[in-house]
Amino acid sequence: MRAYVLRRLGQGAVLLLVVSVVVFTIIHAAPGGPALLVNPDVDPSMAREMEQLLGLDQPIPVQYARWLGNAVQGNFGRSYQHSLPTLRLLGDRVPNTLLLSGTALGLAVLLAVPLGTLSAVYRYTVVDYAATVAAFCGVSIPVFWLAILLIILFSVTLGWLPSAGMLTVGVPFSWGDLLRHLAMPAVVLATFPLAQLTRYVRASMVEVLAQDYIRTARAKGLPEASLLGRHALRNALIPMVTVLGVLTPRLLGGAVVTETIFAWPGLGRLAVEAAITRDYPVIMGATLLVSAVVIVCNLVTDLLYGVIDPRISLR
Amino acid sequence: MSVPESVVLAAPIGEPAAARGAGYLWRRFRRNRLAVLALGYLVAVHAVAALAPSLPLPAPETMDLLSQFAGPSWEHPLGTDETGRDVLARLAFGARTSLAVGLSAMVMAVAVGTVLGAVSGFYGGPVETLVMRFTDGMLTIPTFFLALLVLAVFGSNIVNVVVVIGLTGWMVVARVVRAEVLRALPQDFVMASRALGVGEARLLVRHLLPQAWPSIIVAATLGVAYAVLTESALSYLGLGVQQPTPTWGNMLTGAQHYVWKSPILAVYPGAAIMGTVLAYNALGDALSDTLDPRHAGS
């Protein structure tokens, strides 16, 4: 087991390296640079001076080598936009994104399991059709549109919830304030995973409920609720672990759009702004951070899978 | 890509449904009423998109600052937007752009995915390992962010958008095609073909790949849904198709700013996106059931 984990971590490290090379090449390959974007009419000699200062005039492999050398020591440079050390900038934003994504994922899982189960147990009834249609809509709706609709309803029309930011400016911190700001973004972000997971849980439960051991348990006189909870659910949830693994990168990606609409001060929004303003250090830092998180999540998912299902052995 | 592989992979025991002819397939497809509705809707939307220039609509890019946020009228059946452009016309021409991008990106993703999947499944060995590792790697990277990055860096015109979406959505197709090729390889006809002297390349392209058609079609349909959704998100963020070319996504960017003044402007393009994506998803699901019933959901 330890060998497996070490091997996966090693592969993950290689992958991160490859990703860093690819991203580095992409961002440095294009014309124009941070100086030009701040001021398109910048004096060419000033632009060149800036480039020299930042080391952007050297050949790309040299730049990369320098970046890599610094990176492995934990120095990810300073943001061009914010003049703060990259790691600190990332560190400030990460908890916010974790809060948002975590809440969204939690919501999705907590609602998908009962919904999917109900759908499976009461197959082909109104409940099932309603849930299936809702799930279909959930995976098809554009995240930003749902956000706008909710803003129209809850901010413009009803005035219940704030439409942007994480906390109200100028007001002392309160949990209620945070929750009111968190409500809409979390719901929006949770929609796609919820819909996707519901479909999976339903399909999985349908398959499990057709199994012989369920029939046996029923024949033995086991009450239905107990049957569902103790036998069916446990087996049906195994594939869900894999789905969660696939959904994680998507969740982080979806957070980008959601964070932008709701002006949530998270990693996703930082990354988008960095991409637009060619803030190279932040781009590199953010991409690698997100990739690393996904790699770890995949590893955890696979390990969990091995733990939950005793038939699976990790090679 | 969000296409769940279990929906797409075939497990035919015995004769695949596709072998029994088009009439049979259509009758089976027809049983799914949602899918038939979806198909009808898609035909309508694509027709509007294709015929948009010939329809009696005002030009989508003509601004008229004297009639901003106008309500529905004979001249502007759905009103006007924040710069006085006709909403209905923008929706129709937006359909043109969004669907064109969606379909092209899908074609690209399917092409790349099929080639990679077929090659890795057929040749096996180090080729397979390399391709599969590459695929897994791509699935690990946050592709939406990568797409944003590439578009921010290289500029966001229609071609770039299509390429970027295509190059971030091929992975599921590759996995599916590889699985199909691996499933088809042990069959007797492969051995027979080889014995008859059929070349390896010909065997792959003309005999093995057709086995994968149903799965590829399903993946392609779901791929269009993904592409349209992604294009709209990118355009919404301002990194996709640029104004004044209308696309459903960038119509929403404008609408969002004026959500306090004219919320209805946000409803139309979003509904269009959702309707189309929903229809493609439903179609894909139904095709999956029709062409390969063994793994059908319910």
C-alpha cells in the first residue's frame, strides 16, 4: 500500500512538472507581455527595461529553469499585478475557494443520495420522472445563467440576498453575513454536481436493487428501510466515489465562473484575472496549485475506493 | 468533459441493435418521447440558425440608442437590448455562431479522440501507455482554466475558441474508442481478416472502428452539449467570441450589467443555451439507449 501511494505521488509530481512546462511555454509564447497590457502606449524602451528587470528577455528555457529552481525552494515569485508574493496571494484566496467549493460539494452529495435513492426506489413514478427531468436540467443549465436568474430573484426582486462579494464591506464580521453571501454562489456551484450525482446514484441503486442479495434480504423479512440503508446504499455508493473524483476538477473549474459572477474573492477569480493581465507568476502558481489539489483528490479517491470495496486491490 | 463513460460504453451481448437496420432503430428511438421532442427542437433551432440571414429580421448589429430596452413590438418582437439592437435577431444570429462553434469543436474533439483512442487500443504496449497517461494528465488539469489561459494569451477569435474547446474535450472520446477497440480485438473476424492478409491499418480503420460507431455518435452528441455550454461560458467571461458578433454567451454578459434595469434580457439567451444543451443531452441519452440497450439506465 505504501509503495502504491509513493508511486502515485511520484507520478503526480511528474505530471505537475509537465503541466508547469506546458503552461509556462504557452504564456511566454505569445506576443506582448505584462508591460503592454498595463499601458498599451507604453514607450518601447520602458517596456524593454521592465522586461529586463523581470527577466523576460531571456530565452524561454533559461526563464523556465530559473522559475523551477525558485519554485522547488518554495519561491513562486511576486505577482506583477499585486506586488505581493505569489504564495501569500494564493494562500489568502484558497480558504475562500475551499469554503465555497466545499459547501457546494457537501450540498450536492447530501441532496443527491436521498434524491437518487428515492428516484430508484419509486422508479417510473411521478417522483422519479420529476427528479430525472430536474437532473437533466441541472446538467444542461449554464452556471452563469442560473446565477443571473437567482440574482434577479433574490437580490433584485426580493432583496433578500446580496449579489456580490463574500462579506459586506465596512460592517463588522458576522456569520449571518457570511452565510447570506455564501448562499447563492454555493447553490449555483452545487447544481451541476448535484444533478450529475443524482443520476449516478439512481442508476447505481437501480442496479443494486436488482441484485440477488437484496432479494434474499427481503425474503428474510428485513424491513425495507433497513434494507435500503444497510445493504443497498453501501454498495450503490461505491461508484459514486469515482464520480466524485471526476467531478472535482470540474468543480474547481466551475468555481471560476461562479466566483467571477459573484465577485467571490477566491482562487478561480484570481486565476482568471491573472490570465487576462498576463500575471505570469500567479498564473503558474494558481495552475499548479489547482492541478496538485486535483492529483491529491484523485489519489484519495482511488485509495477510498480500495478501502470501501474489498474486491478491489491496489496494485 | 462531463460525459459519463458508463452511459456511452456499449456492452452488446449478441447482435448490436445497429445491425438491424434504420427502420427498427427509428421505431425504438421514437418510444422515448422526450428524445423525439428534443430532436424536433434541435431541427428547428438549427434551421433558424442556418437560415438566419434570409429571415425577415432586422440586422443584429444595428444599434439604435434611441430605443434601448424597448419592450416587445411589431418591429422588435422580443424588444431591444442595451444598445438598441433587436433581441430576436441577435438570438437567431447568436444561434448561428454558438451552434457553429459547438459543432465544429465537437468534430475536432471527436477526430482527435478517435485517432488517439484507436491507436492506443490497437497497438497497445508503450504507445497505449503513453497515450493513456497523456489522456489522464489532460483530465487532471483544470481544462476550463487552461482554455481561458490560451484564449487570453493567443487572442479570442472564433477559430481559437473552436480549437481550444476541441482540444480540451477529446479525452472521453479517446477512452471510449479505446475501450471499443479493445473489446472488438479478440473477436474472430479479426483473426480471420489477418489470415486473409488484410493490412493492419485497413483492419483498424475499416473493420474495427465501425464497431465503435454507436459509442462515438453518443459521445459526439453529448460533446456538442459540452461544447455549446463551454463556448457560452467563455464568451460570457469575455474570452470567447467577441462583440459585435452575437453569441448566446456574450448576450448574457451585456444583460448581466443591466439586470437591475431590464432583467428579461438575461432570460432569452440563457433559455436558448439551456434548451439546446438540454436537447442535445436528451438526444445523446436516447441514442445511447437506442443503439446499445444493454447498458441503458432504466
